[in-house]
Amino acid sequence: MNLPKPAILDEFRTFIARGSVVDLAVGIIIGSAFTSIVNSLVNDILMPPLGLLTGKVDFSNKFLALTGEQFDTLAAAQAAGAVTINYGLFINAVIKFLIVAFAVFMLVKQINRLKEKEAAAPAAPPRSELLLEEIRDLLKKT
């Protein structure tokens, strides 16, 4: 028995085969890999010197316990079940966002620069304009 294929499967196959969907998938994969690089850059390279400049402050351990209790580390506060506002982790997240946003800005800037070079080359005039120029030149000769 030969069952007909539902039309939605053909639509889905057409959708997946489009170049833009494949480009989007590649972008997501590259983006997730880029996120781990940015996390390492912020946590392992930028935050230690920034902490040193601010008096050996570890931003990932900056928090406010809403219960009023004092804890040495965020991990200790979380283990005790204290409700905390983790403003140090928020600062790290903002720094990571700014780095990613700057990298995307530079990428878009370079792409736009390449597009400007392509657009700078003048396009050939349309055929109708060329024919009108030829007619004009022929009329001038007579």
C-alpha cells in the first residue's frame, strides 16, 4: 500500500533547503561557540585584572543577602538557602554582552564596507539610454 505524502512534509523540506535557513543554523552554531570564547575572555582574562584594579574584588562573588545574614561567598549563601541579589554576576553578564555587541558591530561594519565597495562601481546604463544616445549622435551628424 502506497500512502500519499502529506503536503506539509514537502513544504518543510522546501523550507529547510532554503539557503537562509542553513545560514541561520550555521550562525547559531558559530554564535554558541563564540559565547564560550567570550565567557573565557571575560572570566579568565578581563575580570582578574579588573578585580585587581578594584582592590582584589571578585565580581562573581559580589552579592547582597536579602535575609540580612552574612556569608563569605555566594556559594555559601546559596547552600544555606538565602535569597540573594547577585549583582556581581550581573556585572559579568553586562561585560560579556558589551564584548559580543562590539564584535557584532565590527563584523557588520566590515560587511557594510565591503558592500559599499561593490556599490561604488557604476552600473552600465540601461539599453534604452544607450539607444537614445546613439539616436542623438546620429541626429547630430545629419
